[in-house]
Amino acid sequence: MIITCPKCARKHKVKPDALKPFVDAGKKNIMASCKSCTFRFPVSFSSLLTSDEKPIELKRTLGTVARKICITLSKGGVGKTTTSVNLGAGLALAGYKVLLVDTDTQGQSSYILGKRPGAGLTELLTQELTMSDCLIEARKNLWLLSGGKSLAGVKRIIDKKSFGAEFTLSEALNPLDSQFDFILIDTSPGWDQLIVNVLFYSTEVLVPVALEAMPLHGMAEFIKSLGAIQKYKSEIQLKYIVPTFLDLRIKGPKELYDQLKRLYPQQLCKPIRYNENLAEAPSFGKTIFEFAPGSTASEDYRNLVRRVSGNNSALLK
């Protein structure tokens, strides 16, 4: 049985056994409290018993376990969230089932997608709400598990664990592995226990790196840290390096891109060129494919979708 909150539209599953005391007491109405927004509202007992509404079921399009890709770099301002959202949106447009997990305390993935979730990753990790309460469908084929300031408290909870702290995120997300084609995890700058959790859960790493000296230095430091994780989890691999903010009007970025091409020829992807539309789109709650589908930025992220999915015909139309 499903109860839908009239305020935030959250759907809550109710076990029939939980209603037995009300039946025995002869009550016709019950008061429900939304676990997401805490709103209390009356529910007709008879209509609840006859409701045939069912929760949304996610069905995957592939027959294998989801590819779990971490989008990360210790340096901020390199386009991690922009890349996470637009890559996820592009994969969804290509027909894949995609989950975007925001582990950043800024929670900007929701803002870019024009959503204001009532719950997200924090409530899932603390087990305050169920998985269905925490997930929202942001676009067709694209689901969001939002981040936000409350994740700061989760980090403290993880830090206090005496055993298995690095698997906290894995334990919460593993049930979703069979429900999606891609699970993309956006991370915050820096290096903390939550990012370690993300790397222990993921199997692939995508590094967006702005074509400037400091982000390149940050990437070198991150690769050292990733090596430390690989001693305990050998299956996680650096698969993609995505140069961002390429401005061909300036000599420096092109030289840095050529340097990356020499150092990482296998992992290097086509660059994301500098484009004002990428900065403007979030203000309208739109992805680059929605805001400026004919822009160079849209073209660049289409190329990234093809590279990551391995489908060279994806988003050609």
C-alpha cells in the first residue's frame, strides 16, 4: 500500500500489518506523517485499503552490473559537477538508466537540474528514510541522490566508526547496482573519509582537469592517493581524463593539453572547450543539452558520452 504526501508528493510504502490495530479499533481515518518533509495529514482508511497504486520500479536496459564511475579531483573549480550532471544527462538521453549520486556538501547537482529534493544521500546513509524516499527522477532515465550541507554530519559518523568505515557508502548503494546501467558519483574538493568511501565503492575514475598549472598539480597528487586505494582495491582504475576550459585563444591551455596527451594517451578524452553556455545553464535549471543543444559544449559532452558508453552512435541525431 502506498501513501502519497500531499505537500511534497513523496510516496511511502505501508505494510498492511501496520494498519491492523486501526482496523481492530474501528477507525475510518488515520493521521500520517511524512518522513521526508514531516507534514502531517489525514488519510481515509477505506481509500488506503482499496488503493492499487504501486511504487515506481526501476528496470535496467543492460544485463550486467552497473558501471560505477567516480568523477573526482582534489582541486576545486575544474568542472566536476558540470561534467557529472551533463555526462549523466547525456547517457540518459542515449537510453541508459543512470543514477547520479552527489556526495558534495554544496549539493549543486540538484541546482543544475532545477530540483529541490526533500531528502537524499544523508537520509539514506543514516537510514532515516528508505531508498525510494531518497531517490528522485530528475529527467527521463536519470535519477538523483542529492547531496547538501547535511553530509558534513555523515562524515563525522563515518569517522567515528572503528571498523569498516570505508565501506559505509558501498553498503548503502550496493542494492542499486542491479537497477542501473551507470552510477555516477560526484565528489567534493579535497580528500576526506567520504571520498575514500566513494573510491572503495567505484570501479572507474573520471578526472576532469582544468587546463591550468594548479589543477594539473592536483591531478598528480590525486593519482598518488588513488594508488594507495588500489593497494586494497585493485579493480578501481583511472579510465578517463577530461580536460576542461580549453580556450584556443590562449596559448597556455593548448600547451598543457599537449602535455597531457603525451603523459596519458590512453586515458585522455577530447577536451571540453570553454563556453559561456556552461556557466549560464545552471541558472535556468537546465543541462547543456536542454539550454544550448547546438553549442560547442553540447557537442563536447556528446563526444564524452560516446567515449564513456563505448557507443559511437550515441546522440548522433
